[in-house]
Amino acid sequence: MVEHVQRLGVVFPDRTQTLRAQRAAVEALADWGYTDLWAGESDGADAFGALAAAAAWDTPLRLGTAVVSAFLRPRALLAMSTAALNELAMGGFVVGIGASSPAIVERWNDVSYVDPATRVRDTADFLRRAFAGERVHGFRLARPPATPPLVYLAALRPAMLRAAAEVADGVILTCISVDDVARMHEFFEPDREVVAWLTVCPSVDAVAVRAAARSRLAGYLAAPAYEAQQRWLGRGAILQPMWDAWRAGAGKDRAAALIPDDVIDALVVHGSPDVCMRHIERFVAAGVTTPILDVLPGVVEMAEAWGMLAPQRRS
């Protein structure tokens, strides 16, 4: 692995397989040179369940959530779940929290989605105080962790980037290019970790990669929070035809077809393993401290991609 890529993680689990079926691949990650294993959640396995399985397999990797919604677990329960995973994780634990979206919070889970920035900020403050052993709003952990878990915030735009700098131990970025990291750099605290969720596909079949990426990105980019992010990052004009088609009811496939190649190539790391690694190195040079690799589904199998990009296999 190139010297200045100090940490490298992967996103887990593979939605196409049961958790039990992924044990061997997870157990190989540390030997392959990876340092981190992160899980998100939307409509597959929940993040804490997946990471508890990985912890039970005695992986030495640091575990983290990227991310769980501040709306979908009561804050005391979130503190308890995090403290439990922190005890199980051999390599340490990071709880990454974010706002999620109105569709997931309100439509799927019947929870009011009100003032997300305040909710995330307040949840981060509650967790950090609870992990420090304080009594917060009448709640106190029965056994505060000897080494408190780290609390990171997912941030798309300035409000949450500032919140991460003020109340969290680190920040989690997503749907960004290398140039975007440079633009966000003014919000990063020098001593805080910058995690970047990067969609990757180690394949030289650019046509197949772009087709799969368009299908996946369309749903993200059409969400209001991501639309606002991309407008702030300067992609408003180039993505306007896609947004117009989506709002006109053209359907996901027709809207996705309007995402230009340049946007795909900026937001998705793809090409040969060497090309992918050089792209990841540029993120690190721009200020990312921990790239976490989310394998684009439909082109290369997740475990195969992990192996192709593994630092020890490529050294």
C-alpha cells in the first residue's frame, strides 16, 4: 500500500448474501491490509446487527456505522447499542450518525422528520456526554465505557460540516469528488478524522460501470438533501436535466440516462485496481484520512473487489 494511505476500510455487508455467508471474506480483510469495516443501513441488514456479527467473528478491524439515523433510534438506546458494540469490537468502534431522509424516516418508519440538523447535533452531544459517564436528561449508562466510542457526523453541506467540527470527533463524507474534498477542507478540524464513503468498482469495462453507477446514483441524486449538496458543489446546471426528468415522472431509468459521464467518473472510483488506488490516493492527498470502499453492485462481486484492491495483495 502506498505510504500515505494510512487507513483503508470497506463497507459491509453484501446485500446479495446472508451475513453468515460473508464470514470468510470479513475474516480475510485484516490479512489483506484493511484497517476498518463499516456498515450503513436503509433496507437491508441493520448496521448494529451486521457489525455485531463481525465482532463475533473476532475481526481485529475497527468497526463503524456510516451511518445510522439520529431519528430512528431513541438516543438512550443508541447510546446503549453503541456501548455494547464498543465492548465487542477488538479494534475500536465509531458511531457515525446522520439525518437520513424524509422517505426513510417518515414514509418507511413513521417518525417525524423535523429540523434534522438540530436532531443530529443534539444526538451527538447526548452520546458524547453519556459515554463520558454523565447523567444526560436523567439517563446514565450503567457501565460507561473505559474508552469512549468515537462519534462522527455525516455531512453533505456547510451546516453539518460545521456541526461535525463543533460537536463530533470526526466527519463522514459521501457522494463527492476529489475536488469537492478540497472545497470542504475549510470546515475540517486539524485533529479530526475525515472519513469518505467512496463507491468503487475495479473494472476496466467503463460502459458496464457507468450503466450500473447511473442506476444507483439516480436515486441518491434525486433526494432533496443530495440535490442541495450537488448544487452547492457546483453541479446544478449539469444535473438539471436529470432532476427535471425525475420530477416530470419520466422514470428512474430515463432520468438516470441523463447523468453525464463526467459526473459518474467524478463520483465513482473505477478502472483497473491500480487506477482505482491512484484515485483513492488523490482523495487522501486532498484531506481524507480514511477512505471506506463501497463496491458498486452488479459488475464485480464485493469480496472479489475487496481482494483486487487489498493493500497486501497489491504490495
